[in-house]
Amino acid sequence: MTAFTSDNVSGIHPAIFAALSDENSGYRMPYGNDETSARLDAAFSDLFEREVAVIPCTSGTAANAIGLSLLAGPINSVLVHERSHVYVDECNAPEFYSNARLEPLKGANCKIDPSEIDRLLTTLGEAHSPQPSAISITQSNEVGLVHTLEELSELVDHSKKGGLRVHMDGARFANAVASLNCSPAEMTWKLGVDVLSFGATKNGCMAAEAIVLFDQNLVKQAKYRQKRAGQLLSKNRFLAAQLLAYLNDQLWLENARQGNNQMKTFVEQLSGLNGVILPESVDSNMMFCGFSQEQNRALQEAGLAGYLFEDGRMRLVCSWATQDSDIDGFINCVKAAI
Amino acid sequence: MTAFTSDNVSGIHPAIFAALSDENSGYRMPYGNDETSARLDAAFSDLFEREVAVIPCTSGTAANAIGLSLLAGPINSVLVHERSHVYVDECNAPEFYSNARLEPLKGANCKIDPSEIDRLLTTLGEAHSPQPSAISITQSNEVGLVHTLEELSELVDHSKKGGLRVHMDGARFANAVASLNCSPAEMTWKLGVDVLSFGATKNGCMAAEAIVLFDQNLVKQAKYRQKRAGQLLSKNRFLAAQLLAYLNDQLWLENARQGNNQMKTFVEQLSGLNGVILPESVDSNMMFCGFSQEQNRALQEAGLAGYLFEDGRMRLVCSWATQDSDIDGFINCVKAAI
Amino acid sequence: MTAFTSDNVSGIHPAIFAALSDENSGYRMPYGNDETSARLDAAFSDLFEREVAVIPCTSGTAANAIGLSLLAGPINSVLVHERSHVYVDECNAPEFYSNARLEPLKGANCKIDPSEIDRLLTTLGEAHSPQPSAISITQSNEVGLVHTLEELSELVDHSKKGGLRVHMDGARFANAVASLNCSPAEMTWKLGVDVLSFGATKNGCMAAEAIVLFDQNLVKQAKYRQKRAGQLLSKNRFLAAQLLAYLNDQLWLENARQGNNQMKTFVEQLSGLNGVILPESVDSNMMFCGFSQEQNRALQEAGLAGYLFEDGRMRLVCSWATQDSDIDGFINCVKAAI
Amino acid sequence: MTAFTSDNVSGIHPAIFAALSDENSGYRMPYGNDETSARLDAAFSDLFEREVAVIPCTSGTAANAIGLSLLAGPINSVLVHERSHVYVDECNAPEFYSNARLEPLKGANCKIDPSEIDRLLTTLGEAHSPQPSAISITQSNEVGLVHTLEELSELVDHSKKGGLRVHMDGARFANAVASLNCSPAEMTWKLGVDVLSFGATKNGCMAAEAIVLFDQNLVKQAKYRQKRAGQLLSKNRFLAAQLLAYLNDQLWLENARQGNNQMKTFVEQLSGLNGVILPESVDSNMMFCGFSQEQNRALQEAGLAGYLFEDGRMRLVCSWATQDSDIDGFINCVKAAI
């Protein structure tokens, strides 16, 4: 068991747990017809500085899959990075919900190369090919890097030229906002994002994600697809309570800053240690780090190792819950193994 | 807001909430690879007096849909009652997950007429018809009635003659066991049930259902379908904690008895009141009751009415959380409106 | 082997076979990019007195399923008669292609009762139900009856009130036009039909049906769904050649009249024979007729029997190919068995 | 219009057309219940020297998609070459029918690199990945190359190590057999192929492909999926007649030899011409050839050009119908443009 395996090894943030407790009294109408659920759209509209509609879900996979199903159907394809979570870690869920194909694109650092979009767009109108209708961009992405607003803008521009709609996988949306120090609006609809998977589980909730719809025309489809997916909870109020507490007093942003800052501290302490190969840049709360064989072994034996990838690097993730003592313990083990 | 709208208007049982709190410390491996999750199969195997495998879900719709998808595929049909929850209240979810058709069968009191099974089985081998491969039986059912073991046995026998496999929608499984005073085993695999949706949300959990597999051959499909559905939670430990607390010290059964008993009290107090038309029999924690127009109006105005059905009867449901004062309030309103 | 089993026991009409032969010379561009295929839209637009788009298919099941998939999706239902071909004889194909549910409606004589439409429309907006988005009407229908234009109009009007779109299963479209002596336009788009399965196989073609789209907005989806279904033939020219020959010189109508007329003759000769129970009305080339047990047995032994239905009646179908001698042989057998 | 665009620019072989004519008399039972259809299994069993079951289809896309759906389901993936027809030219049909993902693999000359299979097999047991269950191999392949029996054997061996089942896309199966001079058995089930798409349309039929099942356990699923796909024709006899004529007197092999030989002649005449860049090897009836800009332009203007690919090479295909004069015309144009 290790603190750095993922940000989802953490538990429920105390403020969110308190909200669950507060919500646990009296009778409430089921299936989202309660007053807590009714406050969701307004809370997210405040956050995004415009009217949005919100579909709460219990997992990021469901949020991504329902979200994509609103932008791509049976005759379509969705452009994704070949190492994106939707492509490699969701066991056909996006295809299940959308009936579309995912087209794996290349690009350094887990960021889609814009020229790859252009390449795929040449299949528009081709009678034998699924027609590209959407792109999915992960922010912050699967290697912990954050697209700059300029990079996002470039991806969106290439996509919109072909009429594609834009989905953002924001499982770690908060960490990206904290990193860029921009507003949620600037990172989404102001750039042209149509549907956002707004992650909350990894950053302090128990099991709560929000599909944020910037296009009201998608709401009806989204609501019925949520139900059809088994994602409309009878006691939806507890899902709403988590999300509201998450937004309250900028907890979402504070938690993300905390995770990002702990990673900064972590990197500083790893920096310069023999055997340690840090990545060129660390943007958020996650990074991939190389260690010597001895260090890898020592970390493994101490139960401190993160997941080892094919290229030999170890994935390390901080969260709102990461303690200084976790970092100290890890650093001590690395030093001892030099 | 009314106490009797459904059993899902209740909150989280204190013992289950305490389990969530206990679980909320330290780091745990995600996606069910934690020690709490690892205890699920054994706990349910104890309950069912044989080895079972368990797939936890966050909604009954997801549990039913995944469960049915294990027993029926694209060329198949599933026999269901025409008023069953899977047919009328899950917005195509069973078809979405299984690609099979649901065949709506008739039968009094929301119980499938066994001769309807025979009728459908005549399509076996017919080249132009989807092939029946499964039946779904709700226990206790959509009008709160409980199939006797003999009735279940008859349905299963007719089904097995045609090679059908048997799914039980046990959204209110506990209430049925409490009503029949039998063991979970006697009501399921000993009769031939292959897959059970074991409900827990309505009876004290926050959002937790368990697909119970009595056939180990289904486990691999079930696990990957759970993931593909977006039902494999990263912080699965909180789902497991709910279910374990629910099983602990027979809380599931105690809660169901409490709900059933409150309904008994409720019926006794309604009995003989002018304008009130009670159903012939009340088996569990739910019933459909007729009231005079004045009473309906008065209940509506007092915010005490349950859901009114097309035939003019009101659905009333008790739960583990139903208070004597809830019953008193309702009775007083009815009496005042006579 | 019997002449009256179905109209599809017939072969290929000589004029259509000649067209196949004429088409069989030289090289042509594949996948519909040939000159013969290019003439389809214009030929059907002439027939329907307005611009239409045509998607050729090799089976009525494919035509119906693709057609319905344009009008109903995963969150929808399609209203159909409980004894319609799409519901009972296509093995989940409409659900496969559309992901929608088929809602079986009641109605005498295989015609949907308009009040059934109203009943289903009450689920519009209901959060737990698939949303009705289309109706499918078979013309002429599964028992050989033809909706009058007034009856069609009534069904369409009830449907349009709920925003439903209208599909017509015209596997025997020509027989209906011949029966009503109206124009194809009057029986379709002038009433509000959006998509038509225009049958040709039963009435003289080898394997050719046309999806006729009265709404140009559906064309792109239709073309890609045709390809995705495996219904875009490389040698599409032979499919187009069949359909063009079928339309040429009103062959489609002549063939249908011939089938209808042979049925009239058949009925006249059956009329008044002992043991024979004719239906109240015979509108087209198909009917269901009762015979005495002896007659049924004699017909069976002589290899002249049609398909016997559950109610004991025999289905009898004439086609463009039905010979007077076929009728004579059948009548003689019936008479001999009296 | 050009002779070399594809082998499907050809028409119907006279012997096959004659079979259609012979079949066009009298009444026959529909939906494959006729005597001609009944002969299919035996004819193919003779060809393959063992018992096989055959599902006739009207397109290669349908044959591939139904075939793959027998070997892979919603939780699975199918390993394919990234340039294979099933991946790039069937508009999501394999995913539509199977609900599985296609995993695009690399490999020179459109042949899957066996090490790519090993790489994908590392996802077996991985909880977040679709599980590989099948591989699809095209023979002869999309660039006209033929896998040797050794190459096929190697691909199958790597696949079987991971428990994969084997599909062969044999749209140009006959050309491969003619090229290898082996038996159909040697190229399929003797190596471990489970399901074969046996192409006939490109090689002389009008619209006829056969799914050949080497595993009797797949037959029931296949038959109902054929019906559900809309691929069970009412006048199936004409589909069967094409296939039987195609097998008769080794017409399938003669036609393929003719196509291959014409390509040999074509290559000989192109060889050594200025500006012409022939591929390293030409195995069957298709190849990709480079021309000078002048030649490309001249061929285009003369209406003789084949399809130009991204790398600037032109695809050229011969068939049973290719005339010496077609080759002469092409060569003359090339020579004139040097």
C-alpha cells in the first residue's frame, strides 16, 4: 500500500464527509428530485460564469462515456490520444455508450499532435470510413502534463475546422486549473469545449463526477442516457452533496493546489539524488520518474513503489491527502538505496 | 415531501454511515484491490451458504442490466412481467447492456403467469424470432407482493424446461426474505436462480447493490462488463464497506423486518377506515391503497401522498426509517378527510 | 412446395431478369458510383412526385431496421403493432440497428388502435421510460389488409401530436397502392410519412428493397448506416438495375395488380365452399382462411397448404407469378376434401 | 471508368449468370428452406475436406462483421492490421456487429508483425482493458500479397498462445489459393482458422459471400445473427445458386488463376518501362505501382488510372474479366507518356 500509487488511494475529504453527514437526515425525493440535487446546475453555472447543465455520475468512466455519446454516434469516430485514459483504461466503455470508434492519435507527452487531427479529417466524406465528429482532450493529462491555453486553443481550432465537437476529460481538471492559474471558463467553453468530465473523486470526493454541458441542446439526451446507464441514483442527494461541498469555498481548487504543491516539494527533494531521473517538466500532481534498479527494489520492498510502466519509469501521484511524512519516507528509502 | 413515497426517500442507516466513517482513513488500493473489497465474496458466500461471487454496483438499474447481460445476448429475449421494473422503469438499460429484447408477459398481481412462459417458449428454434434465454423475476415484486417458494419454483421449472436461465431482481430481496421467513439460499440458488440483484440502497445503504453470481463461469464476463459500464469505482472500498455493514449482524434482515412491520402497523390502522380500500394481501413493505377523493386531496395538500397510479390507487412504502409518527400523521389526515 | 406460402416463393420477373442481363457487360465503378445507381434517386423522385433520396438494400429486414434507426435512437421507443413484422419476424434487427425499444401496441386486424398511441405518449417526459420518437405502420399489413388513407391519416395525426416521426413498412407497398388506387405520394409523404421501406423482392425482384427518404436531413446518416450494415454492395449496379426495371413502365403496379387480382379470383372460387371460412374482407394479395380439418389435411398431403397459424387459419398469398392453374389445383383439392 | 480500379468493376461470370437463370423457375420455399440452399453445406464441406457450415451473405463487410461477432464480444478486442479492410474500409461494421474493439497492429506489407500480437496479449487479465479474443488475417491481403503457409502458421501460433480465435478475411481467398497452389483446407482449418469470410463477389459472383464455420458450436449464433443483420434473404436460393456455380468445376479457382495470370502478364509488360516502379513482389491479382507524373496524368486523362494512394502509388487489380486488350491499352498509354 502506497501513498503515491494514485490520487484515488486517498479517502474522502473531511469537509465532504461532513456534507454527507449533514445530508443524512429526513426524507428526500429520489432520483434527483430533491433540493440538494436542484442546486447543482446553479452551483456549476456560478463556477463556469455561464449557464451550464450538470449530470452527476459515480465514476469517471461513466462520465466520459456518456459525455462522448452526446458528441459521437454509430457512424462516427472520436479522435483521442493513443495513450489516453478513454482509449487504454476504460475497457470499451466509450464505444459501448457511443457506438463510435475511438481513433488513436499520436503526439509527444500524451498530447495530441495537431497535425494528427488534420490527417484524420481527410476521411471526412469518405464513404467507407466512420466520420470524425468529436475529439477528446485530457486536461491535465495521463502523464501529469497540463496543456497551455494556447495548446488547447490550437487543438480546438484544428478540430473545429473539421466540424468536430470537443470533449475534455477533466478527471484531474482541478489540478490543471491550479497549475495554469486560469479560470474554469477560460480552460473550457471560452476555448470551444462542448462537454466536460469534471472530476471530483480523485480530489476529495467518495465517488462523484460531473458531466458539465455547455450546450443546452444536449441536456435531454444526457439525462435519458444517464438513466439508461444506471447512473441516475435513487439517493442522488448524496452525490449532489459531495459535489456541492467540493465546490464550496473553492475546496476543489484548494485540494488541487495542495496536491500540486506536494508534488513540487516531492520533486525538489528528489532533484539531484543519484539514480533519480526526473521528467523535463512537472506541471501538476503527477509525474513519471526513473530510479535505479536498487531504488526500485528498495521502494518495492518497503511498500512505497508506484506503478512501474513499460519504459521502466515509475508513476508517482500526490493528492490533497499526501502528507509530508509520506514524502519523507519515500525520499529516505531512495537515499538509502543509492 | 413524504415518508411513504418510496423506501428510497430514507437516508443512510447509522450503522452503515459509521462503516463509511471507519473506512475513511489511510490509503487504499483503488478499483477493488483493497482489503475491504476483498472481503465481499466471503461475506456473501456465508450469507448464501455456498461459494458466490459478487459484483458491487451503485444502482439497481446497473445491477439488473449487467446481470441480465450475462444471461442473454443479441439473438436472445428475456421474459419479464409487463409491469416489471426492468421493463417499465429502466429506460432501455437492460437492452443497452444485453442487446437482447425484453418480452413482456402477463400475470395477475405483477407475477408472471407460468403459462405465459410456455407460450413464449414456442418461439424456440423459430428462425425469425429472438431466442428466449432468460427470465427475470422480481422478489418482492413491484406491487409489494412476495412470491411463495412454491410460486418461484413453478416459474423456474417452466423456465428451465426451455433452457432459460433465471435472474432475480431483488431490489427488495430483504423484505421478501423477511416476509417468507426463509433463508436467502432457499429463495435463490436452491430453486435454480443463476444471478441475483441483491438490493441494499432502499434498505439502508447510500448507493450500493450487489450482483450475486451463483455460477462461477459468469464471473469474468461480469467483471469486465462492470468496468465497461463505468461501475468499477476507484474508491470501491466505500461501496464494499456499505455492503459489509449491511450484512453485518443481519442488519439487512432487521431493517427489512422493521419496514415490513411498520407496513403491518400501517395497514392495521388503515383497516376499516371509511373510504380506504386496502389490497387483498400485503406481504412486505409496500402496497397500493385506494382512498376517497377527499382523502387523496387532503393527503396531497398535507404533503403526505404517495405516487398515484393510473387505476387511482396510491402506492405506499415503508422502510427501516419509517417512524410511528409518520404513520400517525398519515392516519390522522385520512381520518380528518372522511 | 406450394404456390401460396408467400409471395416470396416466386422467382424473378422476366423484365427484371432481362435488366440484370443488360447490366452484365463491361466494367462499372463499384459501391454505387456507377451510372445505373446514379439514376435511382431521380426515378423514385418521379414516382413520388417530389425529391426523394433512396438507399437500396438486399432485404426488407435491413430496410426496416436502417429506416427505423434514422427515426429512433438509444433513449427512444418505436410504436409498432404487436403482430407487426418488425416486432415478431425480424429477430431484434430493428433494436440492433436503432438501439431503441419497440413498444407493442394493440389493435384489431393488425392495425394499430390510435388510442394506443395516445396511451404510449403519456410516457413523454417520464424520466424512467424510453421516449417515443417514431411509429411504424405496415401497408399493406401482416394480414393482408390495407389501411385506408383516412386510417393512415388518423394514425399519423395521433403520432405527430406527440412529435413522433413516421415509418412505413411497405414490404407490400405496391399491393396497397393497387388496392387503394391512389398515388404513392398520397399514401406517404402527403400524409406525413418520413421514411418508407419500399418493397420490391416479393413483387418481382430477386433481392431488392429501397429505403425512400422524404427528409433530406436523413440522407447522410442513412448512407453511412447502410455501409456500416454491410448493405452497400460493391456491384450495386445490379441492385439498382432491379429497382429501375421494377419502376419502369409501372411494372411494380402491374405486378401488384396481378397478385391482387389473382387473390380476388381465388376468393371468389373459395367462396361458398363447405368448410371454408373466408375473412370479412380481402384487400390485397394475402388473406387468412379457415378450412375444415379434412381440408387442412388434404392440402397438407397434396403439398398445397400455406402456413397454419395458431388460431387454425391458413395464410394464403398470391403474387405476380400465381397461375390460374395454381388456383384450380388448390380449389380442386379443397372441394375433394369436403 | 477503368478495368484496373478493382476486381469488383467486373460483372457476373457467364456460368454464374446461367445458374441464376436456371434457378429462376417455379416456386421455392423462402429463407433458405429450398433445395438449392440445402446443398451449400455439403458443397463447401467437399471443398474444405471436412464438415463445415456456411452462412451466405450479400457483402464482404457483412460476412466479416458477422464472422467476427462470433469470436469477440463486448468485453473483447480483435487484433487486426492497421491497414486492413476491416479496420479502414468497413465504417465501424465489425464493431457494430461484435461490440468489440479492433486493435490496429503494425507490420510491413500489410502483414501483421507477430511480435505485435505478443504485445497486445500482455493486456490479458488487465482489469481496465478489453480482452483480446480473436485475430483477423486477410488472405490475400490489402496490398495483394499472400501470406505463405509458414507466415500464417506463425501468426496463428502467436495468437493461440493467448487463447485467441482466428478469423480469415478471404475477400480474395481464391487468388491466394491460386497463388500458393495449396488446398483450401491447408490454408484454413488445418492451420487453426476458426471462421473464414469466403469471397466470391470480386471473383465472378453478383453479390455473394460465404461465412465458412469450422466450428459447429458457432452455427446457432451465426444463423440468428445473419437474420438479425438482415442478411437472411427471402429468395436465398439465388444467393445459393451463385455460390454453387462458383464452386462448380473449380470455377472459383479458374477465375482466380485467370486474374493472377493477367496480373503476371501486366507486370511483365510494365517491367523495365521508364518511370514505372514495380513492387518487390507481386503475389496475386493486385499490386501497387509507381508511375511518373506524366504517366499518372496521361492515365487519368485516358480514363485508365486506378486509385492513387497517399504514397503516390497506383493500385491496379486484375480479375477473371480482365482482357488482354485492357492491358495493351494501359501499356500503350504508359509508353506514350514516357
